[in-house]
Amino acid sequence: MRVLIAGSSGFIGSALAPALRHGGHEVLRLVRRAPVGTDERGWDPPAGRIDSGALDGVHAVINLCGRPLAPARWSAAHKQLIRDSRLEPTEVLAAAVAERGVPLLINASGAGFYGDTGETVVDESSGQGTGFLAELCRDWEAMTHPASDAGARVVRLRTGPVLAREGGLLGVLRVAFKAVLGARFGDGRQYLPWIHLDDLVAAIRFALEDDQLTGPVNLCAPNPARNAEFTRELGRALGRPTPWVAPAFVLRGLLGQQAEEMLVFGQRAKPAALLRREFPFRYPELPDALAAACA
């Protein structure tokens, strides 16, 4: 298949593009500068522009665009930047997919769609939660509707925190844990819908090739972990003790809504859509995923 990727230079895209090429797909990359390679096509999302011919012969568009949620504090201005970095590219690509008759759009979203689920297990049939991230994901996914209305198969990837040797969640936590500053957040009972990068990349390729997979798809391992368990297992994988607790009220005082939604809230999410299609997880268990990511 000829696949056009937006966000190919990011954390996920830089792993996905070579994996798709290795699997026999032709990969084209959307870039926001003048194209220099034969595999590059130019675009300008704020201006609503894509180079003429960028979608010629394209069988699928994969949109991974989005400014990182951390570590910058969520001021009103920064939250608007977070929204614009997701909604603008999605709006442009969904319209282009609809106009050019591209049969497939795979679009990023997040497990934050569900808000704070507490002990309740949620899957793709569950409703939207509350909070900034839930509203962001709702609006983000809504931007794909022109593509689905035009008859394209649309897959909306509700991704959880990603475990990898470089970048992702561990890129933020590894330094603190190695300095023996690894801490449980709040009471530690909130769930983390984690996924290893290898499984995430494989699941996107699976979505590309399985025409029965459509709509929201939770990209998380089958066994979400409580924060206390995750902290303990990460400390074990790094060979560091984890004696500390970061109280929820301290986190809220330092980071406000950002701490509430990213550290204190949790989603007990299950990848029901992938399990129904018998997707083979390489790392379904947290200790194995952390051992691989910290090796």
C-alpha cells in the first residue's frame, strides 16, 4: 500500500515509518517545509494547504500530529496550542481524504477520552468522560467525520502512555527514578493504560491491513496497571528503590489541572477492538514490557 504519514518525525512516527517500509508498504511523509526527498510532500495545516498531488495513488493516510502534553504547564494559551496542533491537521487531512476518495484514515486520539474512570473498566463502546483531555479527544475525533461521511474507513487510535527505550512516558520518568526520586502519585490506585512502543507500531500496521477494524480503537495493553504497581515495577526494572509518595494535593498545587488529569486521574481501559480481531500483543504484561523498554 502507498501510505501518507503526517507526524512521521515524531516519537511514534519515527518508529512507524521504517516498520511499514520493512513490511512492504510505500511510505510518503508530509513535511511543513519545502520537500527535499522523493518520499516527501509539503503541507501547511494552519493555512489549510496540502501540495497538489500529495494524495495521488495514496491508499491510506495516517495522522500522528500533536504537540506533547508535557512538560509545559497548561496555561490557557498552551492548552489552545495543544488543541490547535491536533485539530487543525486532522481537519485538513480529513477533508483531503474525503475530496480525493482515499479509502482509509488512521487518526491519533487518546485514552484521555474516557476521563477518570476509577475502578470502572472502559472499552471503545464507553462514553466520553469529563475534563480538558476528554473534551480535546472528543473534538479531535469529530474532525475525522468528513472522511467517514465520504465513505472512508476511519480508525481513531485512543492511545495510552507509551513505553520505549527512548522518549514516551519513560523518557520523562527515567531520570527521576535513576536519581532515586521515583514516586507513587497520590494514593496510587489510579490505572495507567500503558502500551509498549513495539505493540503500538504493530497495532497501527494491523489497523492498516485489517479492513474489519474501524472506529475507535484503544491502543493499550490488555492489563492496565495501577500507578503504585507501575512505580514498583519500573523501580525494579531500573534497579532503584521507590520509597516516595507525591501527594495529590501537592501535585495539584504545583501543576493544577495538568496534574489532576495526567497524574491523579486514570483510565482502566481495555483494548476490546484489538482483542476481538485477535491482535497478538508482544508485551501484554507490564514487567516484560518494562524489562524490554529499560534494557
